[in-house]
Amino acid sequence: MNILTSLATILIYPLKNGHAYLDPGSGSFILQLLIASLVGGFFIVKTYWKKILAFFRGQPSEAEDDQAE
Amino acid sequence: MIAPKDQSRDRPAGIQTLGASFRDPSGFLFTAEGVLYRQVNQAYQENYTQLMDSGLYDKLVKSGLLVPHQEVDIEPAVPGKAFKVIQPKHLDFISYPYEWSFSQLKDAALTTLKIQKIALKFGMSLKDSSAYNIQFHQGKPVLIDTLSFEVYEEGKPWIAYRQFCQHFLAPLSLMAYTDVRLEQLMRVYIDGVPLDLASRLLPARTRLVIPLLLHIHMHASSQKRYASKTVDTSRQVNRTAVLGLVDNLETGIRGLHWTPGGTEWGDYYEDHNYSPAGLEHKKQLVGEFLEQIQPDTVWDLGANTGFFSQVACERGILTVAFDIDPAAVEKNYLDCVKRGEKNMLPLVLDLTNPSPDIGWNNQERMSLIERAPVDALMALALIHHMAISNNVPLSRLASFFHQLGKWLVIEFVPKSDSQVQRLLATREDIFPDYTVEGFESAFAEQFDLVRVEPIQDSERRLYLMQRQKN
């Protein structure tokens, strides 16, 4: 998925409901939609930036997460 | 693993459900003949199957992030609802967030986020993010609730976002920016620190820290604004956005730091009055006493930074090192992490007001006494703080220790000792019984004296006692 597609699909869109036992809370739910959309964009940029850095350093691009695990 | 029992007798004989295990319809914990099991309900079948078949369970267990379990063939506690019964690996001690140091809570938070990131890769998501689902096992935080995962539905927000902010981000930011003692709010609020309270208590400058602005201050405002409104929960966001949210929370947590008084650690703890030979002698005696009684578990009460707790854990004894000072516990924990220590668990505890039974029906979180007895207690350079600073009569102290441990390694610090003189300097001496004779006589009512040794270069004595059976 390229950056533009990712940014496009990050927009909020309507879907079906879940069945969790925790109440997400109205205010928390609305805020999460807002924040997730905002920081999700930064996250994509950050992820690609890391990939670019990894490429120039000759490191495998998936290395970071797996090292931490 | 020990946990409070639900006293309601609605189960077959010998089976008891646990008092903390009732919110999630996915399943519950129960004990049968003293062994802890978890019933997985049919309602959770799809999620459990995905956890086990997707490779997520193996990945998390291999990484030491999730407690391993075995599927067992025993009678479920509620057969009509059961899909499976699993037996989780035994944990030696259950501790709670209000007993953790700053870095313990921080590591528990980062572990939760790491698990969520991995879960999303395997098509699952954490459906709760309670700090109580994390326990320290062999020195590391581990998720103990196997039923915390649900199949991730593309577009669904992170259902446990609010809980994560209340259980982790709010207390950690209060500890880092306002006062480390505010962690005790976790003891008052069973579902984490309310965000409006955190927002009020945090200094204004935290509004300049983006993760705290978003997840605490704006979050609190949003909760207030929508408190009595119904929102359309069918609107959703995609996986990348959820990953971005988790990443931003992680940035926020990683950005929180705490050191006592904002100082470097250095020689923060050198407050004792032993000569080097006296200190070495005391260490040797503690080691000898432990060799004599061979305990599997030790609680070191008033452990400070864990100097003498190490004598126990170096012998392979599981040692819980309690201290009232969050800075001492923090230093002990960071040292344990550095050494890769597996046998020590440092915890914050005020012995004059130990952790009570709290939560629904007073059965969700165990008191200190409910988690007793331990094989051996150590109470070194502690008695004067209890008997003089806190006015606890020696006989009551003996009764308290009698409930907690089978063996007792205890140091008597006489009035002539400079540390006791310091405590008496500003107050009237109303403790005529605080003498060696008074101490021995008070403890003889509850314990049998096994050994007593004077500590070199001091007027202190070290006792080994065994509790009497009542």
C-alpha cells in the first residue's frame, strides 16, 4: 500500500458494531476517532521514514519491531 | 497463584470462582482442589481459536509476554457455558499497580502496547488493557489474562483506549509531573485514575506535551462534553490509524521519566550506621539463618534498596522486597533489571497501612495478609520504625508478623542505637517496654526463639524465630 492510498483510507468511514464487554465511553470514542486519524497519518510518514533510513543503513526494514519482541 | 475467592456458594463442592473474575463474559478463573484454572466460555470460542491457531499465542509466549497455559480435561465450573478449561502457569506472587514503582508501571504499560501491536499483526486486538492483567514474573511484566484478545475487525477503534489512559498514562504522568505518591490514586479508583482528575492535577505545561495534551487533557474534555450524549459508535477508523494511536501512546509513555527530587541516583542510599565489618557480619548472619531454614519464598519488609533481599534471592529464593519509599523501590527495580534478576520483586508498601481488600464485594484485589503466609519474613532495621515512629506495641507487631510468615528473621535495634535516638529526639519516650527483654518477651508469645546473634560493631541483635501454631 503506498502512502497516498494509506492516507486516503485513514479517513473515517461507517461500519458495523462490535460486541466488547468494556464501554469505550462516548467522549473517549469520539476523541479516539479524531486522534487516530490525526496520528495515523504521522505514523505512516514515520514508518516510511524508518524504512528509508533502514535502506540507506543497509538494515532489514522489519528489524525494529522484531528486535523489540 | 493465589487470588481472593468469591464466597458465594453457587458452585459444585471444591470449586470456587475468583472474586476478581466476573466482568468479562469470555470466561473466568476458578480453583479446584487448590489448583487455579480458567474456564473459556463458548461465547469466546471464535476468539480463543484465533489466538491459538493464528500463531499469536506462540509468538507472545515465546517472547515472554503472555503467561503460558495448558488445555486440561477437567470438569468445568459452569459446564453449560464451557468451551474449554485451561490451566495457566502458576505465578508465585500477585502484585498490584499501587504497589509498583514508577518504572514497573511504565514497563507494564509498554508491555501492554507491545502486545497490542503484535496482536494487530495477527488479526487480533486487546479488548481490555487493565494494569491488573499484568504481573511481574521472573523479573518481567507478563500478561496473565489469556482471554484479553478479540478478533480484530477492520475499521474498529481500540476498545481499550480509555482504560489504557486511566490505568497507565494518567498515573504515570501524575507521578512524573506532579508527585510520585499520586500512584496511590490507583488504590482509590479501581478502574484507573479518572482523566478529569488527572487533567486537573497535572501542571499546565503538560498541555505542551502532545501525547499528554491529546490523551489526557483533550480526552478529559471530550468525556465531559459527551458525558450525557449518545454517539454513533458505528463510525470507525482503519488499522493504520489504530497503530498510529498505539504508537503515539507509546511515545507518550516513553517520554515520561522520574527520579527522586529530580536528582541523579548516585549515592542516594547510604543511610545506615554499620561499620563495613558490621554490615558484612549482618549479611553473613542473614545468609546463615536462611541456609538453616531453607525457605522457598521470602518477604523482606522494609527492604530499602534490597541489599539484604539479595542475600535471599542469590540463593534462588523468590524474594519480595517491600519498602515504603518509592525511590528505594525504584532503585531496587532498576538494579534488578540491570542484573537480569529473576528472583526479586521490589514493591512499594506502607506497613502501617498495608494494601487492603478492595474492589467489588471487597474481593477483587487481595490485601497483603490474604497473600500470606510466606515461608520466611525478614524484618531488618525495621522494628524501631514500627514500635517508636508508629507507636505499635511489640505484642501487636509479633501478632502481625505471626499472620505473615512461618519463619521470622528479625533485628532488634535498642534505644541506645543512634537511629532510635534520632526517632526519640523530638518526642517523649513513652516506650518503657522497648528493651531487649521486652522484645523477647512480647515475641515469645507468638514465636519460638531458634537462634540469636549479636551483630558485630553494634548493639543490635539478629534473631531467628519460628511461629507457634495456634
